[in-house]
Amino acid sequence: MSSIDRVERTLLKTRKTLFEVCRDLDVEIPDRDDLVVDQCSHCGTWNYKYKLNEDLDGNPICNYCEDLVGR
């Protein structure tokens, strides 16, 4: 398993920072564009990019937050 895969699996469904996870796994911080996960800009939970929508400001938002606050 590559280091990016390990980072993504560790981040998924958490609110940890990318720095924290990379420090804990003892790997270099990857470029965020290389990851298939991203943080919801409202709650901070990491989800797969394809599951996130854009709010009216162009920020990624998860379905849960979209239901709560709208786009």
C-alpha cells in the first residue's frame, strides 16, 4: 500500500489535519491535489471528493452539512 493510500484511509471520516496524519504515519505531506479525499469546508470531516458538492462560494460541502445549512 502506498503512502498516499495510507494517508487517505487514515483521514477518511475524521477531522484530523493532513499534517497530523502524515506526522503519525511518518510520511511526507502529499500535495492535496493528489489525494482522492477532501475536507468539508463546514464541518471539517474528510470525505471522498466525488461525494462532496460545492456550496455557493465554491467550497466543498458534504451531504450532511448541505442538508443542514443548504448550499
